[in-house]
Amino acid sequence: MKRLLGLILVAIVVVGFVLPEPVRMPDWEQPTGGPALARRLTAVEYDNTLKTVFGAEVPIVLRHEAPLRSHGLIAAGTSEVGFSAFSAEQYYVSAQAVAEWARSSGWLASHFGCIEQTSGFDRACAQVVSQKLGQQLIRRPLAAAEVEQLSGIAERAGNLDSDIGTPWHALLSSLMMHPEFLWRVESIGDPIDSSVAWVDDAAMATRLAFFLTAAPPDAALMQAAQRGALRDPQLRAAEVDRLINAPTLRQAVRVFFEDMLALGDLENLLKDPVIYPAFVPQVAFDAKEQTLKTIEEHVLDLRSDYRDLFTTQAAWVTRPLGVVYRMPVPTRVGWERQEFSDQSHRLGIQSHIAFLASYAHPGRSSATLRGAAIREVFLCQEVPDPPADVNFALLQETGNHVLPTARDRLKRHREDPSCMGCHAITDPVGLSLENFDGAGSFRTSENNAPIDTSGSLDGRSYEDPTGLAYALRNHPETPRCLVEKMYRYAAGRDTEWLERAYLDGLVDVFADSGYQVVALMSAIANSDQFYSVWTQPRVVQAH
Amino acid sequence: MAITRRSALKGMFQGAAVTVSLPFLETFAIPALASTPANYPLRFGTWIWGCGFIPEKWIPQATGTEFELPEHLRHVQAFQQKMALLSGFDVKLDGVPNKPHVTGCLGLRTGIPVPNREVVAPTLDVLIGDQIGSDTRFRSLELSASGTTNSYSYRAASSPNPSEISLLAFYDRVFGDGFQDPNAGHFAPRATDLVQQSVLSQVSESRRDLMRRVSASDRARLEEYYDGLRQLEQQIALRLEPPAPVENFEFPSRPEMPELGAEMDTVLENHRLMSKLLARAVQANQTRIFNMLLSDTASNLRERGSTTTHHTLTHEEPVDATLGYQPKVGWFADQSMIGLRDFLQALDEIEEGEGTLLDHSVVLAHSDCSIAKSHAVEGIPVIVAGSGSGRIKTGQHIAGYGDPISRIGLTLQQAMGLPTGQWGTLAMRTDRTIEALIG
């Protein structure tokens, strides 16, 4: 026995020498940093900034180009996206429109008394305007030299054109074309330890504000940041609470889920009017709003369990939606709140038109697209591209009655060795939604053959869309995926290797809250990690 | 102090805007304008259709100058002497995974096959644009007729030049505010332009300080922003000078909004209208570089009333045993050549001296793959149309016999005056000009 113990001891010592030192993950609350970023404003952030600074009347004329979606989110693409000549043109057009409006509508004069009181250009007044509007648009206090430069721009403009409004037009134009208005350029602030620092105070406020309000920091937050309050957990918590309880949280939640579910793509969704005559353009618009209204009610008004979004039967509907859903909607114009009946087989936001029609073809459904979307959007699983040299010879077209249903046709894929890997991942999930056609209407047959909606999701088998709804709701990756996406959204990038412990911690907090989305947002906004950056650039190591 | 046109114009701004009358073709008369092609700007454009072709319906049996156009090319019969067909040139993958509909298209346009959309920019059109088109109002103009804003024109990997999908938005952008009618006969510089030039110049001065604060990768992205500012400055500078008169230019009226959709007939009509507007924009020297997308590389086109897109059909339609190809896919390939005809016609019906706008342009028309069913990037069909004022030898069919397709890109760069000796990477690296294509 002693000999055996001795051998074990020797083995442990030897193995101890041979095995590399295990990587120690930090405590989840200990900040590990990340890169300081230059994030380009999203379309929503740009528009909301204009509305916040100038009010609801400001003209929004910017034609945004298609965003870059990275790791499933437009927000994560903002730290990777470049800048085309087209963008420069469009920002310029918008800058001119806003500057002209601010001058001609009297907005400038009504907000800056010194403009109204002077008959010509007044440099002191230009300094006041530069300081205030600069701080709001660039999201940080301006240095004296910057104020001087902006005032100089206004003065030079006045010298070139005698129109009394020209200096102010020039001043606003220059601010709206300023790189730090169009980009959220972050600087490194005070150190936390030898390798990790706070992002600077202004950037902390910007991170927090865009995350919890989808808009730039207000004056109170900017002032708190300048006092260093966001580096103090208690003072920061007070600001987080203030923003969490502000009406702007509704906007923030909508923007996040619109990004996560790619609901913006519905604006360009076209269906064949011959095949789906009920899918008029208003349906696409209302479908997006329906899903967002459902999420708003569930997450904010009821503070319900996030996972129940996949089984909810809440039905916000309009008449155009009612035609596709084939349910009566007495309200002639506008929204009404109903419940989807048990017979409708509609449980969860994945049974909404927004999801079903988006992940389908213009003239038919797609079990593959829907299955892939369930995995990628809600479970954060990656579905590989199809191989380039796949042989489709066995697959037939939709009108062929030899293989009347999608299940029959896709079965051929799953039997082909080069296809079966991916289709085994997507199809058992997507086929459970085949009860819904390419527009989202319920059906029980395709080409006169009954549709079989049985399927399975990662070991859980079911018979119909209801079964899929519960399998998705109870999938262990469902809440974790939301945590990952929410943090990527907030951080504007993919997660880092060393952030695994942090994410685990967030998952626990989320679970402890009963999977309340607002609690998750609060946890991120209160964490040091959200505001920490590396002191030196590192090779980015994706999670 | 030398009195330049610029300083003279600045001198006019002693107060409000002034109007400077410029007698048409007197002040800025170009005596040789109508006689030699050398006086017309050289233009370069690309034209893309998705999902390849049916080889037996597209590749002429003979090479050289004596050949008959196969069935699908009958639509462009009128342009046979104004174009060169190139068949049998391959994107050489050299171990790079083939991302369907992406690797072939970007490999052709950059000489570097990539396994995803992380294109190794810039693309060919941008390279050529920097040589021949940097002093126009727009660096380039991109259009897409089938509703997708995708583009295969990249200055940098993360910033494609997005395609306009709206005919009206394109019209307003080019012919709306900021457009100077070259034949208006009078010139009215605006004081506001001088002001804005000063503003943008000041904004650009932030560059040095900002670049010091950001990482190397962010520096490259911000450099694109400053590059965009430079184009804006140039646009304004152009507005401060009288535009050169343009013969035969007719200011286009604002079009009606056409029907939108991905049905083939709708797309062809939208494309025809877009081509005409684009040709007017090019004629009026708004740009020298243009990129038109008839259909995206994973084509979303449909036959009206059909449940299935062109792209899906390439996957799912059975090969007809008698024909030896997918008949419905063949229909889209055939229809796509009607689109090419309309595009070339729009350029060719604008007369410039003794030739046409097409004669003074080089258009690289290509798809993303050869046989879409297998996503093959070998033998991607290519047409080079327009001789570029004699730089390209047209009226011929050249077979590549499996040569790297980067030879086409290299040859076009050289024809357009770039000092490029070799182009591409790995098996696509080539220094072999296609001599037969050089005029």
C-alpha cells in the first residue's frame, strides 16, 4: 500500500513537472480589460444624438449605408467597420441640413441668447456655443485650444460670407463632421493595476449612456463622470439606477433586441405578391413593431423571465398582421393586445411573422434558414457555410410532387455525406416551423401532403412548434447566449478569452434575478469590467 | 502674386455671391474636343451578374476575331466588335477554401482569393480609379438594380463602396444639389462653398492629433474617414470652378420611381433606367469609375410568380438529361445578357466626337462563378467591353486555357496606365500580360 502511495506521489510530482501551469481565470468581478476602441456611431446612435441635442424637430436626412454585422451584432461591427466615400457624402449632407435648420428655424438663437443679442459675429459668443455644443456632440469637455479652433472656424466663415448666420452654420457643420462626433474614440484613463486601466471618464460616460439609453450622455452623467463618480462603485450604482429607471431604458432595450434579432432587415424584406398577397409592405413594418412591443412588455413592463419570450402567447396585432395571422382584429387602425390561442401553435417570438418571414425565401419557407437562425440568434451556435462543391443532383424543386414537403426534400441533403453535418444541425429545428409558410401564415400541408413538424433540439425531441418553443426556452445555452450578446453589444466587440469568468459571473447574476433582462443590463453597467481597458495594445484573442 | 482662376474667384467674394458669365465654348473652348478620342476622359467600369453561365450557350467555338456568338450572347450581337470575350480563365484557389459566390468574385477583382468577405482591398476598380479618376466629383459611383446594397468595390476590407438601390436617390445624389450643368452658359459660384471648403479643411487638421491616440488598426479605419473628407473638399473645390462644357449633354429629368422587386423583368427595367442615368453622370464628368450590379453574386432574382430564386434554383433544379444543364438557371443566364446589352447600349448611345462614351470607356463585365451548381471558380465568364480609346483590342474571343484570371486584372491595369508589373498572390500571382488584349 505504501509502495502504491509512493508511486502515486511520484506520479503526481512528475506530472506536476510535465503539465503546464493551468491558466488561472480571474475572479469574475476582477477587471481584465479589453481594447480601447474607435467605434463608429450606428444609425440609431447618430439619429438619437441629433434628437437628444437638437430636439425632436431636427431634420434626419442621413442615408445610412448597410451596417457591418459582426459576431451577430451591428454594435460589435462598429469597432471594425470602415468609412466609405459615400458615408462622407451622406454625413456632409446631413450636417448641412441640420446646420441650416438650426440657423433658419431659430433654434440656435433660442438656445444661445448671445447670438440673438449680437448683430454681428461675436467671438465670446462663439466660444460659448463651441463649448456647449462641442461637449454634447463630441461627448467630452473641449480643451481651450479646441474651443479656440472652433471659434476661429466660425470667424473665418464670417469673413468669407457676410450672411449673419454663416459663422454659426460653419460652426455646426464642423462639429457634425468632427471625427469624434462620428466615432466614439476612447482614451485610456487612470490605471487599475499594471496592465489594466479605466477607460477615460468621458468614454466611461459614453459607454454607459449608449448602453442604457441608446443616446449620448446627458449633462448629469457627464458631470458625474468628470467628478470621477463612475470609477467609484457606489456612485456609479446611483447613476446606473437613475438611467435604468429613466424612460430612455425602453429605447435602449428596443435597440438591443432590434440588433440581436436583425429586425432592421425587415425594412427591405420583399415577398412575392403573387404567392403571398397578404404580405403588403405594412406587414413587414408592423411585424417588426409587434416583436418589439412583445419584448418591451415582457422585459420592461412585466419584468418576466427572458426564457418565457420563447413560449409567450402575447399577441400585439394590427389589421394587416391579422390577415397574415388569420385572426380577427377589430381595431381598424393601430394596435390591440390579444393572446394567440393554443390552436394557433404560436408560442414565442420565434413564431412571429418577423422571424418566420425574415428567415424564408421570397416565395417559400426555409427550414434550413430558420433552423440556422434559431441556433445562431438565440443559442449563439455557429452553423458553417455549405461546402462549395456540394452535389445537389438529388434535390428536387418545390413543385415536384414526388418530394412534396420540405422534410422530404431536405432528407436528401441529410443523406448526402457532404451535407449531413450541417443539415443535421439546422433541419430538425427548422422543420418544426414548417407549419408556417414563407410569410408566416399557418398551414398544415404542402403540395397536398401533410406536414410533419416533429424534430429535436440538442437531445430534446418534440412533435410540433410548441415542443420547439419549450425546448428553446429550457435550453441551457439560451440565457448564456443572451448574456454573451448583451455584453458584446455593450462592449462593441467580441468577447475576450480572459472574459470567460466574467461572463460566467454574469450568467449567475442573470439566473439569480430570475432571468430578468434589466437585471442583466444593470449587472453589466455596474461591473468594473465594462469600463476597463488594457494599458498596452495586445493581440486580440477572441473567446 | 500669380493670378490663378482660384484667386480670381476668391477675389469675387467681397460680399454676396456673384454670377460670372462664361460664354459657352469661348472662355473654355477646347479646339480639338470633337476630333480626337484622346481629348475624352478615359473611364473604367465593372458590371456584375450573379450565378455564372451555361458554358455551351456562352463560349464561342472559335477563338480570335472570326467567331459566332452562341445563343445567350445573341443579345449583345450589336456590340460584338466593341467587346472582347474571355473564357477559360480560373481563380486559382491554391488551398484557400472556396466561399460560394464570394471567393471567385473577389479573387477576380483583387488577384487574391479569400475564404470569406475579408477582402484584401483595394479592388481593381479602386486601383484604376486612383490612376484615372481622382479629380472628379465622385471617386466612383455604385449602383445595384436588384435591391441589394452589396458591392464588390472595396477601398479597404471593412468599407465597401455601397451600391445605390434607388433610382431616385441616385438621381438626387448626382443631379440634385451640387450638380453643375456643364452647358448652363453661366457660372455662379456660391460663397457658402468657399465657407464649407474652409470648414472641412479645418476639420481635417484634427488628423495628426487623433491618429496619435488610436491603435494601428483604428488608424487605418480613421484614415478612410479623412480620405472621405478629402473627396468632399475636392467636390467643393470643383464647385468653385466653372465646369468644362460637355457636348451632347442633356440634363436628365427626375425619373418616376420604378416598381421595386427582385422579379427579373422588374430588375431589368430598373437596371435599364439606372444605366441611362449612370451614363449621363459619366458623360458629365461626375465620375470616371462606376460599378453596376445587375444581380448579386448569390442572385436573388426570380421569375414573376415563382417560389424560387435564381440562386436557389442553381442548387435545386435538376439537370435536364437532354439539354445537359439546368434549364431554368439557363433562363436567368440568358436574361442577364439582356441586362448587359442595355448597359452597353446606354453608354454607346451617348456620342462623343466621332465615337461614343462606350468607345472611351473600358467595362469589365463578369460573374462570380462559372457553373453555379458546383460554385466552380474555374472559367468564370468575362467580357471586356469598350476599347478605352484604343487601349483594348475588341472584336475577339480569347481562351485562357486555365490560366489565372489575374492576368485579366493585370492587363487592364496596364492598359489603363498603371505601372503594375505583376499582380495577385500564390498561384494567382502573374506578370503575364494578355498581349492580345492590348490595343
